[in-house]
Amino acid sequence: MPMIARTPRHKVWIFVYALAVLGLIPTVTQLNVTINYYRGVYPANGDAIPIPILESRVLALLGVPYLALLLLLGLPRYQAEVSLLRFRRSLWELVAVLLVSPGLIVGGVWFLYWLDVNHLPIALVYLLLLHLMLLVRTMISNKRPDPNWFADDGGRA
């Protein structure tokens, strides 16, 4: 199975990937809109040019605490080399889908919003966001409950 459809071997790559995606959203939006402006794609006196740039920055800033919460839930019991496309009937799967669905919706809507010839780099960044959300869903759903969690000895087995 291709590596893009599996979780990375080490936890640190998930942090790097998440930071890269959150940093790429406003950066690529700013660069692509600026380049298109100088190419004459937009009208010279258009007010709508700064709106998507500001929206992408706000989205990236709001995404940091949301993604941090998801990573804190998924990383303690991280399993490497797990398929991203596997779904199981479990409570953690339901929790994962419910927690990740806002990110999937935002990523999907913005991917479709930017999907045209002049804004293809921005759409590809949102496709990376969709991949990241699927990775986080897999991490949370593979979480195993600790068997010593309700032990009377304070968790020591």
C-alpha cells in the first residue's frame, strides 16, 4: 500500500506535517493571490482580494488549537504503519469521526471553493488538510483503552 495511505513510522512527522499544512494555508493563499493580481486575473480596483487572504489566516489561527486537541487525543497510543482507509466499529471510531468532521468539512468546502485554474496551488493545500484530517482520524480511532485505568492502586499494575 502506498505510504500516503498509511500513518508515518514516527510521531514527530505528524507534528511536522501538521505545522507545515497550517503554515502553508495562509502562505500559499497570499502568494497565489498576489501573483494572480499582478498577472491581471483580478480587477485592478477589486475589494474582494484581501478577503480570502484574511480568511485563510483566520482559518490557520483557529486551526492551531483544534489540531492541537486532536493530536493530544491521538498521539498517546500512536500506532505506526496503520492504513488510513480502515474503519472499525468502535466507540473510538465514532469519537474520531465526530471530532474530525469539522476539519473535513472545512477542508472539503475550501478545496472546492479554490478549485479552478488560477487557484490550483491553494486547492492542493486544502487537499493536504483533508489528508491530515484523515490521518488524525486514524490515530484517534486506533487508540486503545488502558486496561489499568480503573485499578485501585492508582494505575500501577
